[in-house]
Amino acid sequence: MTTRPLLAAALLFIAGCKSAPETKADVKEAELPRQDMQVVAQSLTDVTVKLTGEILAGDEALTVTGADVEFVVDGTVLSTKPEPLSLSIPAGQTAAFSFDETFTYVKDAEDLKAMDARGGSLLIALRGTLKGSVQREVVGADGKATLQAVPVALPFARSREVRTPRVPHLKLGEFEAGRFSESEVQAVFHLLVVNTNNFPITLSGITYSVTLAGKKVAEGRQGVGIKTAVAATDVFDVSATMNEETHGKDVKKIIKGLVVPYEVKGELTTPLYSEPLSASGEIKLTASKDK
């Protein structure tokens, strides 16, 4: 006669199941449905990037307080920095976020020369974690439920290729020269700054000196603060005059020989890089017509 004890046990089991707390469905977590990175500006040494995106809060209101950001070039982490953010997102709602930062990817002139020799492109990336918290109901040991801040981490990562920076070059272009009298020759030399980058370059300046027939006749500095445009060449004119003031009475004899040796020296400087110039040749004069 075991029927009654078995029935009683079954009824107790059913009653116990009804009194146990129901299992709560999984909470939908926050996510990043959209993120993008743009290159805002680039120079010989630095690059400025902007990360934008959208945060979707899950089943709980989300507060975002900042981000830990890594700047990566060709797989190598070059720098890390915190980024402050302040967002409060209701449950199930979205909010846009963005931040921009400037990072250094070329540390010195040797580094720049190495990149110039390498050519090609660089893969730059921003990666890291958005940090925040949600208010979640937590049941304590005493069985009481309280709202507590639970940390939330949302990883992000975006990359983009940029052209490797190239060094600018200083060259001597064509020149014009002529005899203005039996004792004077004037010349205009064109110094060329060639920028092959897809971003402008700010010049610290170009120093120069011009020697005609063995004597210095001009020197100076040009181009301070000038920006050479994208994939462009800037031309700087340097005037030089040879006369009795510079060469004395011998100037007439030199001019009569119809050949004036010249030498142009210069140096292009940028905030990081400098390049010298040395060029020489001869100015060919035409003979004067006898009256």
C-alpha cells in the first residue's frame, strides 16, 4: 500500500516548483551597430583621425564615461590615451558618439627618411574599449533586490590606409640672365620646392646664397611659414646682380669674356626635415652689337 505516500510526495514536488522564483530571461546587452574612422588631417609627422559611431543600449539604461584608445600603425601600437565621454542612453535607445585625436607616427628625420625610402602606404588603426555602466537589479544574500552599477565594456576597432609621407625636395630650376651694360649682369634663379605628398607641407624657410664669378652677390631667406600645396611645386625667385660694386673694375673684363660662372647654395627646412642644395654652372652672355 504505497500509493498514498507516492501521491503525497508528488504533490509536494509540484507545490515546491510553483513557489520557486521564475528564471529571468537573458538581458539584452548594449552594442555598437555602427562605427567609422576618417583621416581628418595628415602631415610629415602627425595624423589626425576621427572615430564616429552609434551606441545601442540594451534592456538597461547605459551610461558611457570614456574610452581607452590605442593608435596602431602596421600592427604596432604607437601610443595609448584615455578619451573622455559623457553619454546617458535610455534602455533600447541609441546615441551617437565621436572623438578625434592627433597622433605622431614619425618621430624624427631618420624615421621620415626611412618612410620615404619605403614608399607605399601605412595601415593606421584606432582600437580600444568604450567604458560605462548599467544600473542592474542585484539580489543580495538577504534576499533583497537593489540597483547597482555594473561595468560595461564595448570594444571598437577601425582601420584605414594612408599614403606614406615623402620628404620634400629643393631643386634649382631654370634661370634668366642678361647683360644690362658693359659693367652689369643681372640674373634671376628659381628655387623649386617639390611636394609629392597628398597633404600640404609648412616650410620653416629656404636659406640661399648666390656667387657670380667667384664672389657672393646675394644671400637671404624666403618661404618662412609658406604652405606648399598638395602634390605641388612652389617657385621662389632669387635675384643676383654683378657690377662694379660687387666685383670692382674687373667686372668689365669678366663680362667681355661672355661667360660668368655661378654657384647657388641653399637649404630647405621644415619643422622636422632639412635638405641642402648646391648647384653650379655658367651664364652664357651674348656679344654686344658694335655701333
